[in-house]
Amino acid sequence: GAGVSQSPSNKVTEKGKDVELRCDPISGHTALYWYRQRLGQGLEFLIYFQGNSAPDKSGLPSDRFSAERTGESVSTLTIQRTQQEDSAVYLCASSLTAGGYEQYFGPGTRLTVT
Amino acid sequence: SQELEQSPQSLIVQEGKNLTINCTSSKTLYGLYWYKQKYGEGLIFLMMLQKGGEEKSHEKITAKLDEKKQQSSLHITASQPSHAGIYLCGARSGGSNYKLTFGKGTLLTVNP
């Protein structure tokens, strides 16, 4: 079956512009996660969605970052007024549910802010 | 917050050699995950360990969890060029059942 897909695969944007990243989780997976991977750093948790529960936004680095999810399907991560330090690979993952199930990752979106 | 330290940071081996990568946690481990990442690609799930003493194998890769030492090891037997990549360990942080903290990764190069 299809894995987690993300688009675009690469995005170059000018400082100050807004960007929107998309994630399509594996069908049937109720849990969805966004992570950020900056050069030389480990993955950083950003946000978690589980079904219709309120998302855990505790990892979002600033109020310029927001994310939405429609039901148990597509999610979008929006970064407003991008800064150079936002340059990173943004990875989306999904799992059957929470509670210790393995998280399956998408290929990521490489964001470069110039 | 929980920190995961991986060692070594990078490793170069000759094809056919065995190798071990370690992941040590600063706090109690609640589930330990191993992933592999190739440059420019997403993470490929390898194994998940949940109980102290647990050991899992898949093809030539074996992972163990030592709960007392708060450590996991990943062992590759008879390495092949296809094993090359970045190996990442992740753990559920603070007892959360979903939030993962990751190490910085171990870059493995296998020379033919």
C-alpha cells in the first residue's frame, strides 16, 4: 500500500514569505506527526494530531508555525514570514494510533529560505 | 528533557565486517525505535523495542534493549553497501505514548 507522502519535495523561498507543506498519511492511520530536521541536529518534534482530539502543539518553535489536519487525512504545516533558521527538512509521520505503535515517515520536504 | 546520545557519530567499515551502534538515554526508556535514513530521503522504520532485555532481528540487523543501562545497541552482521546510511534511534520522551526524541544519528559507510 501507499506510504506517507509529502509535497513539495523541495521548496526554496525568500525570507519573509509564507510557505505551506502538505502531508498525506497512510490510509487508516489516526495519528499524524510533524518533525523538523535541521542540519547537524536530531529530529525535533513539532506537532501531533490524533483523531478528533486537540493537537499537541508543544513543539512548535514560534507562533509563525501552525498546522491543520482535516479529520484523519491530509495535514498542512504553514510557516509564516519565513526566516533563514527555518531552513530544514520537514518530516511527516503517521501511525495506526498512538500508544507505542511505530511511526512511518514520509520522504520529507526540504525547505530552503534565502 | 530526555536526550539520546549515539555512538559513534560516524563509522566506516569494509564490506563483510560486523559493526555495532549504540544509543544511550539520559532518562528511563519507554520504547526505543531504530530508523535508517538515506540522504535526502525519509526515515525507514527498522525495529521497535519495548521491554528490557528485548532483542529483535531482521535479516542481518539485530537490536537489543538494556533497560537498566538505559541503552540500546544495533548490530549489523556481514555488512553490505546497502546498509550504508544514517541510523537514528528514537525514544518516547517523558513517558509520552507518542512524542519521540531522536539522537543525532550515526553515519555508516560500507566500502566494497
